[in-house]
Amino acid sequence: MDSTGLKYIGAGLCMLATAGSAIGEGMLIAKAMEGMSRNPEMYGKLRTGMILGSALDETTSIYSLLVAILCLFVG
């Protein structure tokens, strides 16, 4: 297999990491919403933690996308 095919395989694997990150972010938000519905007094703390966790989880997707773009256009 030539390097062109490997380049596309590498970009596809990077996008699998993005899919995993999206699933994790969905689970994170679902659990935060569940916690807010069970204990409304903790809404502020749960929301802050949810937003921080979502931002950290989203960076995984952004880095995976960056690596995929680098694989396709630079390599």
C-alpha cells in the first residue's frame, strides 16, 4: 500500500477518536442533567462542572480533527 492510502487510513482513525469524544460528551451532559433534576439546589455547581467537562472533552475532538487535517494535507 502506498503512502496515499495510509494517509486516508490515519485520518479515518483520527475521526474515530472524535466519535468517541462525542459519545463521552453526550454521557457527561446526560449525567449532569440527571443530577440537576434529582438535586435542583446544586444546579450552579453541576452546570459549572458540566461546562468545564464539556470544554475539556471537546479539545480531544479538536485535536483529533487537527491531526486528521495534517495527515491529509501536510503528510
